[in-house]
Amino acid sequence: MVLAVRHDPLHQREQLTTNHNSPVKRLVLLGSTGSIGRQTLEVVRQHPEHLKVVGLAAGSNAEALLRQAAEFPEAKLALYQNHPAIPSGMGALVDLASMEEADVVVVSVAGVIGLQPTLAAIEAGKTIALASKEVLVAAGELVMPLVRAKGASLLPIDSEHSAIHQCLRGYACSDVAEIILTASGGPFRGRKRDELRGVTPQQALRHPTWTMGGKITLDSATLMNKGLEMIEARWLFDVPIQRVRAVVHPQSIVHSMVRLNDGSVLAQMGWPDMRLPIQVALLHPERRPNNLPAWNPLDTPELTFEEIDEEAFPCPALARRSAEEGGTMPCAMNAANEEAANLFLKGQGTFLGIAEVVREVMARHRPVEVRLDTILKTDRWARETARELIRNQPRTLHG
Ligand SMILES: NC(=O)c1ccc[n+]([C@@H]2O[C@H](COP(=O)([O-])OP(=O)(O)OC[C@H]3O[C@@H](n4cnc5c(N)ncnc54)[C@H](OP(=O)(O)O)[C@@H]3O)[C@@H](O)[C@H]2O)c1
């Protein structure tokens, strides 16, 4: 985000108006078949005079991708998994992310797999609308200098970061004393550690306020999602991790807050509906009407905030520690979490074991300087180590 680049959000308006003279923004959508991808297409349908889809990409669901292609026949396609009729593999995703005809690349694939297409899109001078927080968690140290070098715009889709971005319009990053992220608390809010033994994937996937893809829903149940978001905020808004914290806010109305140096706290509020932050990013800096239900304070007269229980939910503290250690440590932490979370969703390992796998992988990792090759190597190593831990030490890792 230019905010992070020049410490002055006002530059962002200048940059976007000079970069994108066309009244229609042409979008490439990486992860178009997922929760964020499908909601992005809803936003496009509401603003056809301002947004046009020129590229669609998914992981393996060719059927859903081809259905979307029937609705957006001008869009080029890419699929990660091999397919006889669709350009496939990482190369196809990278080509789509850097294609000449695109202005904005929406990165909403699940996980760090979005890193290489994101780097390619920044290199090609595209505006990035970023949902895939894992990209900045694993490689913020690589992505942000490239954003600065290319003068690119990196706009957040995550509702918390969209909230902070909106609060900071008109302020510089140096005005920020503290970023306060809000967390719904997930389906297990209020449970003690002992009460989390034996929870099932089905229970973990019952999120109280948001409907999202499987991995992020599980991350919300372990609260790792908040840990990842603290690191994402650290990079987007260029503040040290020590000045980013999270509180539980079960109503999910306040999407996050910023305390400025003079003590004033700014918040952005609304119903928990990702279509709004997606629209804010895609139409930035314009604010256009839509048909989303509007929130009225009288609808939710009671807004409450609680401390995170770090004994029951150790993941945010692990994520914070990985950011403090720096280098490739957040990459190892993220990969271990992705692997343990995806295996848990397939019935392997335990809910409490996810944090234990992350802790153990971090204990074994010796962080090195962040480069694309060290990120890819660390990511591979951490996944293998996490898999091995879950295979060989099921008892130690049992929750
Ligand atoms: N959902 C939310 O409300 C929300 C909010 C904030 C941030 N986010 C972030 O947005 C990202 C996506 O979340 P989601 O909830 O939309 O996930 P999701 O519903 O699981 O969708 C994931 C998307 O990524 C695609 N994908 C998976 N592996 C891929 C690969 N190797 N190459 C290319 N595409 C691949 C999937 O394609 P297939 O359908 O073919 O598998 C699908 O289109 C995550 O990083 C999440 O943390 C989500």
C-alpha cells in the first residue's frame, strides 16, 4: 500500500488517479471460485460500469471456473492443477497476474501459494487487492520493498486492514500509536483449554459471524487468524509488531481501531460482510452506493471487548513471537500452521495440536535472510516437518 510506502495515505489517491485513467478497472481474480472470489464477482455485478473481469484463476475446481468463464466470456483463465483445456500450473497463474490488459489483481487464493503471482503482479505495475494474508505473513520483508521500488499500490481486502486503511485516510503512519485488531473469538470463545480437547473439524468450522473458506474459518477458531493479521498489519502500515494488538469483539461490528499519538481512537464499523471491504478496495478511492444492508447503531446497542485467553488460544502469541524473531521465522510459522490446519480438516491431528505443531516447527527453525529462494525452501521444510510431527508424535500433539 502506498500508505506503507510513503507514510502518507494522501499519495495513494494521486497515484491511483494517475495510474488508472480508464473509468473501468480491469480485474484479474486469483482464487475466483473461493469465498472471497465469489463475493468479488458479486461486487463486479453491482458495478459493471466501473469493474470488468479480464482474468479468472482457481486451484483445482475446473468445473466452477468454467461456469464463471461462461458468465465472463472475455476473461482469460488459469488453473493450478493440470487441465487439458485450461492453461495450468504456477506459470499460468503468474502469466495471468502480470497480463497486459489488467489494472488490478485480486489475490484471494487460500494460503502462501499466492506469493509468486503477487510478486509478478507488482513487478508488472499492477494494483494489488490483497485478501491472502499468508503472502505478507510469510514474505512481507520481500513484498513491501518491491511495492516501494515499483511505486505500486497494495490495498487490503481483509476487513480488519480495510478498516484501518479507511481510518488512516488523511493520516501518516507516523501518527499511529497503536493498531487494535478485533477478533470475533470464533466458535470456542469463552472455553478454557481443557474444554478444547477433542473438538472436531465440524465444530471448528461453525463460525459465529462470518462465512468463509475452510482454512480461514479454522484459523479463526484457533485465533491464528488474528496472529496472521497482526503480522499483515505490521507490514501494511509499517508499524513495529509491538504496536499491534488484538482484542475479542464478539459482535464483529467494529472491524478494527487505530489509536493516534494524541490518544484519539478511530474505528470503522458495519455488518460483518466481506462485500464492503472488497468494494472499498476495488473502487478505491471512490465511495459508491450499493445494495448492502446498512448498519444502524440501534441494531447493535451493546458492543463489548475482551482480552484474548492466551492459554486456551496460544496461536496469536506464537505468531507475534515469529514476527519478533523475523527473517524466515514467520514463513516457517505460517507453513506449519497451514499444513497442520489442512491436515486437521482432513481428520489428522487434533485442534490443540495445531499450536503445538507450530511451536515445535518454530523451535526447530533457524531463521535466515528473506529471499524468494529461502522463503520457498523454508515453506517446504516447515510443511514436511509439520507432517512428520503429526505422523510420528500423535500422542505428544494430542489435545
Ligand atoms: N473468506 C473470507 O471472508 C476472508 C476474509 C479475509 C481474508 N481472507 C483470505 O482470503 C484468502 C482466501 O480465502 P477464502 O475464504 O476465499 O478461501 P476459499 O473459499 O478456500 O477459496 C480459496 C480459493 O483459492 C483457490 N486456490 C486454492 N489453491 C490454489 C492454488 N494452488 N492455486 C490457485 N488457486 C488456488 C481455490 O480454488 P479451488 O476452488 O479450485 O480450490 C479458491 O478459489 C485466504 O488467504 C483468507 O485468509 C478471506
